[in-house]
Amino acid sequence: MTQRRSVILDLCVQAEFHTLLLLSLYLLFAGHNQPGGGFAGGLVASCAFGLRFVAGGGQALSRSISIPPTTFLGVGMLFAILTGCVSLLSGHEFLESAILSVDLMVIGKVKTSSVLFFDIGVYLVVLGMSLLVLEQLGEADGSDPDEVQP
Amino acid sequence: MSVLLVLPIALPLLAAAVAIIAYNQRTVQRIIAVGALIAVVIDAAFLLVAVERDGVQSIQVGAWAAPIGITLVVDMFSALMLIISMVTVLSVLIYAIGQPGVDQDQPVFHPVYLVMTAGVALSFTTGDLFNLFVAYEITLAASYVLITLGGRREQIRSGMTYIIINLLASTLFVVGIAWVYAATGTVNMADLAVKIAQLPAGTQTALSMFLLVVFGIKAAIFPLFFWLPDSYPTARMPVTAVFAGLLTKVGVYSIIRTQTLLFPQHVPSTILLVCAGLTMVIGVLGAIAQNDMKRILSFHIVSQIGYMILGLGLFSVAGVAGTVFFIFHQIPVKTALFLATGLVEESTGSTALSKVGGMIRRTPLVAGLFLLAALSLAGIPPFSGFVGKLGIIQAGFSAGEYAIVGVSLLVSLLTLFSMIKIWNGVFLGTAEDPTLRLAASTGETRLSTPVLMRGATVALVGVTLAVALFAGPIFDLSERAAQSLLDPSDYIEKVLG
């Protein structure tokens, strides 16, 4: 069963895919003091992959990302919990946050909170979960819409 | 010190993260899961020693001071619950690794099991009402996966009941927390203990009754128990065993915590005692009516919850101490009974009384294990159940509640009766249904089960015997737990500083 793909949708999704991913990263980094954060960022990134799935099905999804979703989940959880453990091991309370300021040569001095690492964890967990759902939904139809039917 | 309080939650979650990355490497998953849980058991032992020596232990997560941030706090009651539940969780994990077809073809078993462990540990250690809700959700979300793992038809059907009833209870829980917050402006339990006392008496009673209903659903108290005997027996045996041992007890723990710390004696004692009596009687009558080991034992979960509520309802140090000891004994015993039942099922393929018979000749070890745990459940001296029931009944006599004491003694007899029914049906006698593969073999064949399954069951029955052997010291600790529950000034002071 091969359905024809919508060329317009396909091209639009391809055009905005990377922009959406950038937006999700922006939300992730802006989240500490402004609207956004790991969860919102993760949802936007999930939307980007969701669009890929809508336009091209499971095949397009697996072509755009080769890491298994469960790895995202696990690495995300590791990030979140290790953030807490690092503060604990450095003599502070579990999950206590600290201000980090890094001198990046070109960009200049960047100030951020250690909460960022927790947020990265949340981002990855949300993304991993969504990818897992899409993967499960995508399993039912194994056909590849890119295959050209004579 | 703060490391001790964090590890029971952080370690299982870390291990779950690693286990899900190692999605298809079962050996790695097993090593990590067992290693993490052994570490948590050791940690819980250190915590118990620390609480015994220095009193209540608490930390403020993220260094946000008490009424604002989340507090983790462990008193004697929490420490006792934590260590016995972690020992039980570890034994069941080893059993699950040994049982064919539990974790082998289920890559998510270990991560989800570890997440559930973290949720249970968080329920016992949190000092924040909303965080308790979060702990419940972590545990439940994991339990939804575990109860339907394998996806057989009846699992999905009764899993739906389980999920719906728990979602309903969770919704009520959030509503209750919102009311508590609206009335007091805080969700920190130590802070609540101070502020709820200043509310009008009617508001206090309403809030405490509402939370009693919420936790009553989780703990399967009459009349809110109907979902339990329906859903628990359908899961795989290790899952049923760990649910039976732990999840309802987390509900009972929350009832005891809220009814002593937040609302000291605001639910009238009579209501609790009547609920306790009905829970015991209906549970045991339900058990007598069943003809399947798993279903009989599931009804006994309900029945035994009644004893715990009975001890609480007396609101005396002796009564609450009896309850604390009773829960401490009940967690491993109940789990061990299910594990032994699992051994019967594994070797014969069934747990129906009519289909299995003569097991004492075929697997004397399993019969012995079941006998020890069953006698303990029924409260026969010198086993641990006897000590727990004796404590509660003595407290009942000294409080002058003769009616409920009479009921609880009667229920003990009926419990013994239904254990004898299992014994006669499964271990003595012969199978009535010749269609089973067991019956096809000659009656004297020895049946075998994987060594890890037997080992884990032996270990857990050993734990229940140890509880009986060290009943004196453990009862002393339970008494100290009860004193600190009924006089929470140390708890409040340690949290609020």
C-alpha cells in the first residue's frame, strides 16, 4: 500500500525542519530567565520530527534520525539526575543550582545556570518519548513512500 | 548525611537511565539493576542506623529552605518501611531474572521496575504533600507498564480497571492538595502540621476525610478495595508479588502519615475502626470464596490492610507500634507467599486449587516455603505475624475496644482456614483435573524450577523468619516510630529548623 506524498507539504517540512530544531534549541537555552525551557524546547523538537513523520511516514523519520529513541530517554535521564549528583558530590545539596560563567572566545562571556544541564535532560526525555510514540505508530505501515511505483 | 537520603531515589533512577540505554543487552541491565538495588538496601540500613542514633534526618533539595522547597525527611517509620521494602524489591528482582519469559523478551522490564522502586522510595522519604503526589505518579506510571507487560487479553482488560481507578484517585489527590493549599498556603508536611491546627475544626475534618478516601483507594480499604483482587492476579508473578507486598502499603503509609502528622485524630476513631473491621471481614470472606491461589492471596491483601488501619484507629502508642510492626512483617510475608505461588505456577502451569495437587511430594521445598509464610500470615506463634497481631490486639484490649478485637481474632481464624484450604488443595491431595500436564505425569515426579526463583523465595522467607527472630528489637524500633508519629515535634523541628 503506497500512498502518494504531497510534494508541497514535503518541501515545506524540509524547509522548516532545521529552523524548528534551531528554535527548540533557542527555547532550551533561553528557558532559565525567559519563556521556554527543556520541556517547551523538547516539544518543539518533537513537532519538527512529527512533521517529518506526517510528510514522509516512519521511513522519513528513521532517515532523519538514526539514534534509537530509548537512547534519548536514557541519556536525558542521566543528564537530569547527574546534575543533582554533581552538586551533591561538590559538597552542596542535591540539585542545588550554581551560576556558571564561561568565556567563549568569539561569542564573549556567557553566563548560565547549572539548571541548564537538568533542562537538557528534560529536552532529551521529551524528545525521546515523542520519537518512541512516533516509531510505534509508524510501525504499522512498513511501506516506503519514496519507492517509485512503476 | 544528605547522600544517604538522596541515594534511594537517585540510584534506581540512574540505573534505570543506564538500563534503557542498554536496551537490548539483558546481562548489562541485570547487573546494573541488581547492583543498584543492593546499594540501596545498604544505604537504607545506614539510614536506619542514623535515625536510630540521631533521630529524624532531613535535607532540603536544591538548598531551598523548608516551607518553600522540597524536603526529604526520614523518621523511624520511614526508615523501617524503606529498608524492608527495598529488601523485598531486591528479592523480587532476582526472582524475576530467574523466571523464564519475564525480563528476557521485555527490554523495558528493568528500567520500569527501577523507576517504580524510585517512586516507592520517594513516597517513604518525602516530607512534602505535593511531592508525595509526584512519588505516587512515578510509581503508578511504572506500575501501569508492569501490570500490562506481556499484553495478554485479560491483562489489558483488568489493567484498564487498574489504570482508571488510579487515575481517578490521583485526580482526587490533586484536588485534595489544592484544598489543603488553599486553606493553609503550604504543602510542606511539617509546616502543614503547624498550620492545619489553626484551621476551623470543620475544615480540618473535611480535609482529613478527603485525604483518607484518596489514600483509602490506593490502600484498598473497604469499600474502596474492589479493583485490587480483579487486577493484581493477572500480571506476571513477580509483578503481582511486588505490587501485593508494596503498593497498598504505600497507601497505608500515607494514611498513617497524614492522619498522625497533619490531622492528629481528626477522623473519628470509630470510623477508622469500623472501616478496619469491614476491610478485614470482607477481605477474608472474599478469600474463602475463591478457588485460585492468586485470587485467594489477593483478597488476603485487602483483609490484612484492615489490621493496619485497626492499630492506627486506636491512636495509642501501643496500637500504632503494632501497626508499624505489622506492616514491617506483612511486606515480606505477602510477597513471599506470591513468590511461592509463582513457583507452583512455574512448575505446574496453574494455580487453580482444582488443577494442582500433591505438590508436597513433588516440590517439598516450595511446600515448606509456602507453609512458613502462610503460618506467619495467619499469625500462628512463633512467627512474625503473631507478634504483630498480638501487639495490635493488646492495644485494642487496653483501649477497651473489645468488639473489634473479637472481629480481628475471628478473621485470624478464617485466614488460617483459607491457608489450610490452599494447603489441602495444592500441596496435599491430588489434582482433580486430569487435563493438566502435571496430572499426566505420574504422581511422584519431582518438579523443578529455576534456581534463582527458588533462591529468591528462600531468601525472602528467611527475611520473614528473621523478623520473627528479632521481633523484640524490631518491636522496640516500631514503638519508637509510633512515639515519634504521635508526637511529631522532633519531625517538625528537624524540617523547619
